[in-house]
Amino acid sequence: MNPALLRRGLVYALLSLAAFISVFPFYWMIIGATNASADIIRGKTTPGGALFANAATFFATVDAPRIFMNSAIIAVVGTALTLVVSSLAGYGFEMFRSRIREKLFALLLLLLSIPFAAMMVPLFVMFSQAKLVNTFVAAILPTVASIFIIFYFRQATKAFPSELRDAAKIDGLNEWQIFLYVYMPVMRSTYAAATIIVFMANWNNYLWPLIVLQTADNKTITLILSALTSAYTPDYGMLLFGTVLATLPTLVIFFLLQRRFVEGMLGAVK
Amino acid sequence: MTDMSTRWKRTLCVALTGISIVTVAAASASAGEISVWVWDKAFNGDTMREAGEIYTKAHPETTFNVDDTASQDDIRAKLQTQLLAGSTEGLPDIVLIQDDIAQKYLQSFPGAFEPLSDSIDMSVFAPYKVAAATLDGKSYSVPFDSGVTGLFYRSDYLEEAGFTAADLENITWDRLVEIGQAVKEKTGKQLLDLDMNDTGVIRMMMQSAGEWYFNEDGSLHITDNAALKKALETYAKFYQADLVKPVSGWAEYTGAFTNGEVAVVPVGVWITATIKANADQSGKWAVAPIPRLDMEGSVNASNQGGSSWFLLSSSDNKEEAIDFFKTVWAGDQDFYQDILIKRGAVGSLLSAREGEAYKASDEFFGGAPVWQNFSTWLGQIPSVDYGTFTAEVDAAVAAQLPTIIQGGDIDAALQAINDQAQQQMQ
Amino acid sequence: MAQSGLARSERINGWLFVMPALVLLGLFMIYPIVWSLWMSFQVGKGMNLSFGGFANIQRLTKDPVFIRALINTFTFFIVQVPIMITLALLFAVALNDSTLRFRGLFRTAIFLPCVTSLIAYSTIFKSMFAVDGIINQTLMALHLIASPISWLGDPFWAKVTIIIAITWRWTGYNMIFYLAALQNIDRSIYEAARIDGVPAWARFRYLTIPMLKPVILFTTVVSTIGTLQLFDEVFNLTGGTGGPSDSTVTLSLYIYNLTFKFMPSFGYSATVSWVIVLVVAILSFLQFLVARDRKVKSS
């Protein structure tokens, strides 16, 4: 047998297996949304007829439009701000080297490792004194400057061709124009990946919104679903219907942006 | 390239507009509105809503805002963060707290909760509930649901193995193991399902003998705790006789008995709604008194869980809240009948037991007067001091369970529990 | 003259680009962190705190749960991170082949675990790894095991289950970074190598790996920190206990328990947090050192 063909077959087999293992719990979640709670506990893995009943219970229990709107505002605004602030910083740290900023950057990486639980009380004191408790501002602000995303952009910037920057300078662009007109379009796949990652993190963010968003009408879908899980007699059908809904936004964003990964460095050389 | 840059500019614009959207003002509680934190919509949430409605009907200026959108763990995290931060603006007026952690809050945050025994007569409630929230002679809670335990069992399985209801009356745990072996032989069913991360069964065994993890002065009562030792031995027996279906987590735990995989469930009365949710099993269930330990002082009654209402000192509506507690929670018999029928909530108001609902029989449990029985057992629960470090000792006990079920030495395990807990209590 | 003007603009721009991030981090990280460092010298429960010097550090060395958490966290880190990084890299390279069919489908499928909600995923993992669950049934049908394994009930297998769960959830996530990075690599280099007859494995070893090095370093550091802060999986799969027998308790879970579940002991939990910082400091330093070393050798 042709070794190239054999290798190709192996790759497909490996990917199919990985895909199956990856998709199964997701499939189970969707199937669960169509089954009654008792059937789910019994381990039923075939589609059932309770989808509409589950949906009805979910919408009767959760003020879905309001809650999803809260989640969307926090995730979208948070993601946009994080991308701007953190990519600027990642670019800045990589492109303009100075000894003091290198030290600062190393320090930031260390801070990345502090568990959030350790900072929660002082953070809460700050927002409480600023009279911002129970606002979206409080939910979003601490996440905007993400060391993680700064680090990501800095590492990705290492692959940014310096000739492009030199050429742009010769064309008379200043540093900010280079960032806006050259760097951002060239690094589209990096931005796409970062968008997915940051959006997902914001959408699923738990501990801080839990503490800082006080009233029921300001909560996010992630918080609401978690509370539903811990009921004495959870309605798993309704719960899984809710989790399917809550998963859709991230999935859609991933689906829309994943094409960017294959486009490569378009635009850069135009 | 130009096309590209306009798109990025547009993104920036959207982002900046976004900032102005998020500056929505905080919704603050309006005057005369009593806010309450609870953790289960169908059980304590709807019960509190109903209590609020009764009060609002008589006092239209006082309304209630019951928030059930956080789990019990979440409520603890929120409460603790804000009390530690010394910030009260996000706190509710009333919060529901489980009895076994009440002392922890009362002692770590002095002044955070309002003493209620000066204005409310606590003698109307089950004494062991009041004791759980009493510190320095003052009681800080209005007791809500009781965690009085019962041995829920599948009467059809037991019958198949030749046992009658009388065979389960006032037995010891050792006898239950024997019954379990016979049931397994006849029906192939395991006796019970246990989650090794949960010490609930061990605690209810221990409390049935009036013991807990601590001495009166708060020091550890582990190595010389005969009830705890007996409880751990019994726990090991379940496994050694191969009568356990091991489970992990709440879904699996409830799934095992609602699917008919096990014969008995020793648990607090609050499980009733979960069991009755399977209407097709009506008539196949019954409830017996919880078994006792085979030792002096152990009775056929115990407790698991249960919670009480606490009033925050920072509340702006203290007077209304206390009056509400007095008229509804400490006085309204009909309310207690109603929440029992609707939600299976066994309250702690002693006189409520005389009501009609408590006397009714339940077809689901073979026509037995289950509520009457639970009320009787409720009066027999030995009162214990849960202390402030129950969670720490629980963790230490759970850490020893895998060794114990494999036949490990119980005294050595007790020593290890003692050492770990000692370390944690610093 | 022009030269120095340029240098000054470089200097100013260097600060301007990073300024928004630094201001926000200063406010929302540095202040809380300094506070928590101060707290780590405080002893006492709840609001009754007093200065205790190094008492918390002494307590650490004698705390069996802390030592178990430290060992568990390291076990997870040492076993899990290499498996995940290797798998993610393999998937990314396989999916980067433009002649491969159904690439979008595979990409989405492998990415799915990290968007699957924690609730759904922990519920199904628990049911799959139950004693009578599908995993045991399959293994027994294949005659790989004689009797069912108590996955979440046995201290050793519980660790294995947690490692499987983390790998399942985060491999696709790490793959995204590699896929994005592979797109930034100039394809003509590959073409040239291919035409020159360089075999596939050599192209992977000598072209792909070196070019991905910044991103590999990034994912390794981030996964290291992620594993050292491991919380979600353990909390949800073990009902918040880190059991059985503390076999899966992690430093983060212990911090959570010290802060919210046990008698609130904030000073002590802050001390445990700083242990993580210390560990990460050492590990990151080593990782950077290794990366830098290789760079020197290869150039």
C-alpha cells in the first residue's frame, strides 16, 4: 500500500476519533434538551419529545431576553475593549523594547498566576467605595487589561514581518497608523483567535460577576444556569435546554471566525 | 486596504459606544421592600414568596423581593466576600443559612446579624433548631425547615424479600445491614447509594447519639467519640457487605433511588419532593424511623441539613422584618399547613404539628401518615452544638473514607481525622 | 538631530502603547495583590485579624491538606500539560494541511469541548465515568478490565479522570493558538523545503516547531498557570470536595475552601495564593531559560 495514502488514512482516523470524543458530550447536551428530566437521569441518549416542554419551562423560569442581553453586553463590550487595550500593549511590548518595560512584562507574567479568589475582597472594596457595585462597569473593567491576551499578542507579534513596518515608515505612516492600517489587518487570524478566546472567557466568567452583580435582573446566563443546577430537584431537561442556548453565541462566533485561520496572510502583501 | 481600515474604525466606534451603554445605574432596593436570598426556587424560594404575600396582604406598604438566582455555595461566597470587605450595600435584609454553618458566621462576623430572641419568642420552635443559632444567650435566627431524617424505602423490594413495615421499625444500623443482605439476595438490588465525598450519613448516625465533632468548649471530640467510631464502622460494613452503589454528585445520587436501583435512602425529610416527583412509583415507597447506632444513648431520630432565616444588622427594614417573622413564621399555623402540602416543607414551629395537613395520610407512601411520623421524630432529635469548624472536620472525615471502606483501622483513621482537623482549626 | 527625535518618539510611543493596559492593571491588579500580600501576614478568623508575622508560612509546612494539594497540583501539571500540548500541536498541524477534507468540520468538532458548558460536561463526565457507566462497559466488553473501575471513587483513578477531563476540555483551545500561528508562517518556505525533498517529519521538526516556538512557549506558560490554578474541573467533578480522600484537591480549590467554605481564614488563604505565585515564578523562569538556551544553540 502507498505509504502516503496510509498516512493520510491514519490522519483521518485520528481526527475522526478525536472529533467523536469531542462532540459526544455536546451531542448528549442537545439530546438532553429534548428529553424529560427523569429520562436524562436514566441515561437515555436518543432524542425525545420534550423539547417544547423544556423550552416552555425554561422561558417561564428565566427572564431570558433580559439575562441574555446582560450576558451579551458584558461579553461584547468586554471583548472589544480587551482586544484594543491588550493588543496595543502586546504590540508595544514587542515592538518598542526597553529594559524597564521588559522587567515590567516579566512582572506581569508573574501576576498572571495569582488566583482570582485572592484578589476578590480588595477588588470588591474598591468597587463598593466607587459606588459601582451591581453595575456592568464593575463586571467588565477588571477583565479589560488581560495579561494573558497581552502575552498572546506579544508572542504573535514576533511573527509580524518587520519589513512591513519599515516599508510603512518609508511611506510616511506614523506608529499609530502602522498599528491601525498595517498591523491589525495583517494579524487578522490572531485577532480572530483572540476574539474567540476572550468572548468565551467573558461569556462564561463566573466568580467575579457572581460577587459584583447583586440583583437578579443584572445577572448573566452563566450565573443563572449555575443556580438552576444546584436546585434540590433540578429539571435537567430545562437546564440542558438553557445550556444549549447559552452555548450558541460562542459557537456562532467560533464558526464565523474560524475561516480566518485558513485565509493566512491576505491583505498584508497587497 | 482602505476598506479594511474603515472596518476597524467602525469596530472601535462600536466599542466606545458600548462603554456608554454599560454605565447603567445600580438598581437599589426601594424603601419598604424586604430583600431575601434563598437558593432553591421551588422549595425555600416559593415558600418565602408565599410568606411575603401573606404579610403584604395585611401590610401593603411592605413588599418582598425574593432572589433565588444563586446556589447555596454562591450565597456563602457572596455573603462572606461582602462581610469581609465590610461593605453592606449589596447585602439583602434576610438571608437563608444552613444550620450547621450558622455558628461560623455568627462568630466570625460579630455584629453582622441581628439578635432576634429579644423580640421573638423562640420557645415556639423546635429547640435543636434554636440552639444551632444561639450565641452567648441570644438567638439570631428564625428556624425554617427541619432536616429530620427518615429511612425512605422501597416497600415492594422489601416485601419481595419477606420484610414488612414492622421489621423496619426502630431497628439498628447493624440490623439494616442484615436486611440489606437478604434484600440483595432476593431482588439483586443494592441496599443504598453513597457518595464518598459526602459525610451526611455518618453525621446523622453520630447525631442520633447526641454527639458531634466537638466538646462543649469547642475543642475536638474525635478520638474519644464512640458514636463517630461506631458510625465509621457501620459505614465500612455497608461496603464490606457489598451493599453500596457508589455514586458521585447529586444527579447520580438522586438518580440511583429514583431509578429504583437501591432499596433504601436514609436522608432528611426535604428529599420528599424529589422522591415524589416520580409519580409512577406511587405506593411503592414507605418511610420508617431512621435506624439507631447499636450503643447506649442512640435514638431512632436524627437530622440532616435544614436551614434558618437570618436578619442582617445592616438592613434598613429591621422593624418590618421582625414583625413579619413574628406574625407569619412564628404565628401563622395555616401557612405551615400550606407549605407542607404544596412543597413538602416541614417547618420548625412546634404547634403547626397539630394542624390538619400534618395528620393527612399520603397515598404515595402507602397511605401512611408520614408527616405525623416525621413530626414525632422531630421532637426526639438530640440537640448538638455544630460548632464553627464542621466543614473542616467533614473534609478530614471524607479524606479517611477510602481507607476505612477497605478495612482500614478505625482508630488510626480517627487519629488522622483529629490531626488534620487540628491543623485546619488554627 | 533627526536620529534623536526618532529615538524620543520610539520612547514615547513605547509607553503610550502599553499605557492603557498598565493603568488598568495597576488599578485592578496591583492594588488587590499588594493587599493580599499584606493579608498573608495576618492571622485570625473572619474580621478578627491581627499581625502574625510568618505564622502562616509555619502553618503551611505542617498542613497535610496543603501538602496534598501541592503534590496533586504538580502531578496534574507534570502529566497533563505535555500530553495536551503535544496533542494540540498534532491536531493543528494535521488540520493545517490544505488538501485535507472536512477541515472546518474537524476544527469545529475538536474545538467544541471548550465551549460546551461546564454544567453539561461535568454531568456527562460523571455519568460516563460512573461505576456502571459507558466507559467501564466498553472497557469490559473489550476485555481490557475484569471488573468495573470506580473512577471517581478511587484516589488513583480519580486523578486519571481529572486529567482526562482537562485534556478533553482544553486541547482544542490550545489548538486554536497553533492554527492561528501556522497561518502567520510564510507558506513558500514549506513549498521550497518540499521541492528540495525534505521529508514531512523533518519539515515539522526543523521548520514548524522553531517557527511556532513563541506560541508554544506561550501555551506552555499559560497551561502551566492554568493547571496550577486548576479549579473548575475538580470542583465540578468531585462536588467541590477534591475527593476521594483529597486525592484531587488542588491549591486553588483549597484557597476557595479556606476563603468560602471553612472558617474564613483570609490571611492563610492569601499565603497559599502567594505560594502559587512563587511556584509559577520559578517554573516560568525555567521555561524561559530553556527556550532561550535553545535559541542560542540553534542560532
